Amino acid sequence: VQALALLDRRRAPDGEPARPALVVAPRSVLFNWEDEAARGAHAIAVLTEWNLYRDLDWARLLASMERPAFVFDGRNILDHHRLFDLGFNVFAIGKRPLRHV
């Protein structure tokens, strides 16, 4: 995921973004995208109502993140108190933040 972001930021000689025609990623990145995205991050932002975000292994993701760790829930689909109990600082649209810091 980070490699794709770096490729996207590259610039062609004319200043336009250089878009790769083909990106080959190891299988571990494609099937473990949650771990790759969370590793070393301070925050996760959920901006969609897709069910897959409700079912993530949040404890595993937290273990790979930097501290303090934050979850921003832009759709109010997550169990905020459970995330807080795991150790996240939780910010949700229209709700009082749950903070450890």
C-alpha cells in the first residue's frame, strides 16, 4: 500500500504524475492489506459503511500501530466503546470523543 502511494507521487519529466501501467505486489500485500495499512500508522479513518470494516481484527491492527492510536469513524458503524477498551482513541461524527490522551 505504501509502495503504491509512493508510485502515485512520482512525477514524470513534464511534471505530470507518472502512472504505472502495471504494479506487481507480493501476495502478502494483497491479502493482508489491513496489516500493511495499519503498520506504523497512528490513525485509521473509516469513511465508508462497508461491513468489512466492522469485522476487522482491531486488536491485531492496534498491535502493529504507533501510540497513541486513533480511529476516526466517519459513518458511525464501529463499536466505539469496544475500540476504546482495546486502547484506541475514538472520534466519531456527532459523538463525544473517547480519549486516552
